[in-house]
Amino acid sequence: MQAFETYLLKIAGISIDEVMLLTSELKRLSFEKGELLLKKGAICRHSFFVEKGLLRSYMLDESGKEHVIQFAPENWFIVDRSSVYFNDASESYIEAIEDTEVVLIGEDFICKANETSPAFRRFNDKLLHNHIRHMQKRINLLLGATAEVRYLRFIEMYPDLLLRVPQWMIASYLGITPESLSRVRKELAHNNFKTN
Amino acid sequence: MQAFETYLLKIAGISIDEVMLLTSELKRLSFEKGELLLKKGAICRHSFFVEKGLLRSYMLDESGKEHVIQFAPENWFIVDRSSVYFNDASESYIEAIEDTEVVLIGEDFICKANETSPAFRRFNDKLLHNHIRHMQKRINLLLGATAEVRYLRFIEMYPDLLLRVPQWMIASYLGITPESLSRVRKELAHNNFKTN
């Protein structure tokens, strides 16, 4: 059984029979580090579930500067949901930070799964609301939190990413400069030293 | 027929018979300017649909500063969705900026409507995705847009709010200082004058 099937069984609470039925036709793809899974302007056709590796989504602002929207390590979904749902041109890019293996989750899969499995429907609804919860927290942090608080929340959300993601990408995700991030890390290290 | 029923009929595309069936038990409330509909720490039990007036949601940061999350004039919904769905303590406040009349939309209404009306189910799903689309655009603007671009997007989204909302609240929504907002408005007025 592969990572996505295990995820549906253990995290989504879907029975083994339903998992087997639903996942028999799923497609998997591999991407090399640096490859793009989605480009700005294209229509996003799938959610990507990461079985191995690490993806990120990012946008470019008017001056061409990159801003990281989300990271997706193992067992995370990543998608431009507006583009999939509304057929909007995507505003973001999705890129492989490491060599990555994904499952492609299309709208056809979601529809079929929603129809055949009440457990999947509840899970998918929860996934949508979880996405909203994450985005709301992100907006609150961007509007009102110091660099230090943003960094601490990042560590909570992505505990295993600190060593896998370059510092400038973390700073970009936090909406702060690499210099601010460096200062925050030094202050936290200093405070830890004092209290231990 | 009141504003919410008209909305379901015309915007959500739900048949008149279904609208009558679904809305017969809905509750309405009135709030005076300045009243709170939701406080931080409480569990949000309803979405509010604004039939008349104007609401806003906001949060307080660690230093006690207010940050406006959303405005909701007539025909908008406003809710702390994470709180309703996950029973989380709300992180935000909802306040009446004007005397306001709302319809209370509880989870019991949503469940019943989802079960009895496929049209409502499609509409509710679209509403969720629209919420996600708005939040994603908000994050993109907060991460990467100039004060001027943020202000122009605000005017697009809330064309009738410029005269109903104090400037400091607009600045707070945009994540900029009132001084920056004032500068942006002057520059835009100056450029309009030059090109007309």
C-alpha cells in the first residue's frame, strides 16, 4: 500500500474496501528538483498529494520578486484551488524543491469519491475547511504578528522543514527579509541559551 | 420576499419552492452600530448574512492593535468559519459598523439544505471555494503588492464602501498606515487629474 492509500485509511478514516475501489485508477508522477508542476497563467487540473519529496507554491509580484505561498512535504496536498474550481488562470507556480513523487487528484476523482463514499465526502469537506483555517491564520500573521511569532508558527506547522528549505525561502514565506529572519534566529538561540 | 430569499433565488439559483421550504425557520436579528456579534474566545455558531447595514471582522495583535479581516455590506456573508466548523475559540471579533439586520445561518440549516437541495449543495460548495479564492488573493496582496495596488483592489471588491467606512479602517484592512493610504489617495487623484 502506498502513502496516499495509507493516508486515506488512517487520516481520512476511509475503509480499506473503499480505498481500494477509489484509488485503482489514480495516476502518479515524478518530478526532479527544480521542475515546475504548474506555471502562472496555466489552468491547474489537479491537486497534488506528495508521497515523497517536497513542493512549494509561489507567486511573483510586479517587481518580479518571489513570495512563497505554501510548502508541501510528505502527506500534504498542494493546489491552486481557485484555478481548479473556477477554471481561472493560475496566479501561482508549483515547483519541486527536492525530487518528488506525487499522486494526481483530479476533479473526476473527487466527484466519484464524493458520490460513492460518505466518509470521503466528510473528509474532503474537512480538508476544505482546514485549508480555510490555515489561510485565515496566515492572513492574521501577515497583518498582525512580529517576525518572531511568524517564525515560531512556521516551526510548529512545518517542524521537519528547517533543514530542507533554504533560509531565503523561509523568509519569503514569512513575508520578512532574510536579514530579519537571521536576527530572529539569533535572538531565539540566545534566549534558549539563557533559560537552559 | 426578503433579501436572503431573493439572494438564494437569483444568485444561488435555487427554485422558489426550495427557497420557501428551506427558509421558513430562519432567524433574523438586528444590531446597533458598535455592537459585537462575535467576541474573541467565543465559539461562532452562525454565518451572518447581511440584509441591511454593514459588518466587519477584526482581530487584535499582541500589542492590542486592530486589524480588519473583512467587511460585509448587504448581500455578503461573514463568519469565523474555523470556529463554526472545528468548534475552535474564535480568534476574531465581528462588529456592526452601521445599524445592521442579519439572517443567522447555522450548521443545522446548512446540513438540511445540503440534504434536500442539490442546487444549494452546489451553491454552498461554490461559496466555500469563493472564500478560498478571496483569501488567496488577500495573501498574495499582503505578501507582494504595493499600497496603491492593494487600495485599487479594495475599491474593486467593495465599490460602495469608500464613503461608509472610516479611512483608518480601510488602512487597517489593507495592512498599511493611514498616512500611506492618504498618500496613495492623493497620488491617484493627482494622476486622474493629469490624464483627464
